[in-house]
Amino acid sequence: MYRVSLTNKSINYLWNYFNSYRKYFEDLFEDSWIWSENQIINLYIEESKNRKIELLKLIKDTLQEENILWRKNEKFIIIRWRTKYLFIDYEEDINVKERFVLNITIR
């Protein structure tokens, strides 16, 4: 099993992605005249948090394995997540059994 670490760049990308997700639905339901708009907004905020946890777990579970499936080349992997795909660039140090996620793109 490998230890998986994310770089600041990849962490910032994920945080921006989920903040944008949350902000989109906050803006969508803000002043919508729906009687339960606060409840709906809070549900989307919770969903954003849950998706973040789910995605981080998926990345770590996939990259910690000895043999990585769905590898495109030496240091690049594509992972399916819900209806999206994660494109991940990483480096690995075989001596200490650690992988570093350098870049993530969600499409």
C-alpha cells in the first residue's frame, strides 16, 4: 500500500470546485420565493461537503493500491466519479512507497 499525498495545487483545485458547486446552488435558490429556500440551500451545502469527502476517499483508495487500474501512462490516471471523470497527474517514490497527486482536473 502506498501513502497518498495531495499537493497544494490539487487541494486548491478541489476546494474551488466544491465552493463553486455550493455557490451555484446558493445563488440559484437565493431570493427564489420558495418557502423552504434556507433548507434547500443547507442541503446543497451538506451535499458539497459529502461530495468532497467522497472524492478524496476515492482518490486515496485508488492511488494507494500497488497496481493502479485505468492508468493511461506512467504517471497519469483517469478515474470515473459519478457522472464525471477525474484526470490525475501524480509522482511516486517507490523507496518510501508514497504517491503525490500533482494535478487534478474534473470533467
